[in-house]
Amino acid sequence: MRPPLSRETLIAICDRNRGHEDVAALLWEVKRMRALLLRSHDYLRVAPTSSTAQIVGEGLRRDLNKEPVVMEQPTL
């Protein structure tokens, strides 16, 4: 795996590839995944037994279950 890309690097990639539909689609997917990572981080940051964590966790679980990578994963 390569090291993660910073927000600044992603912006530079976007700037260099304006008008390229495939790059734009990939960058939107990266943006969506970064948002999901932030939600996951927020969930792990709060106490697991708090009511806030339960609410955030349920929403996160619903969203993760709809992710293509989760749905495509063969069941063991």
C-alpha cells in the first residue's frame, strides 16, 4: 500500500485534472470515503457505552452495510 494522500495532495490532483470525468469520479469517491472515516473516528472517540456513541454507531453500521466493498465481500 502507498502512504495516504493529504487533502492538499488531493486538491492538487484535482487541479491538474480539471475536466477529466474519470478523475473527478474517483476524487468524489475519495471524498465520500474520507467522510466515512471521519464518522468512524468520531464514533471511536466517544465512550462506547454513551447514548451518543450508540446513535452514531447505528448510523455508521447502516452506512457501512450499504458500502459496495462490504456487499461484495464473500460471506465466510
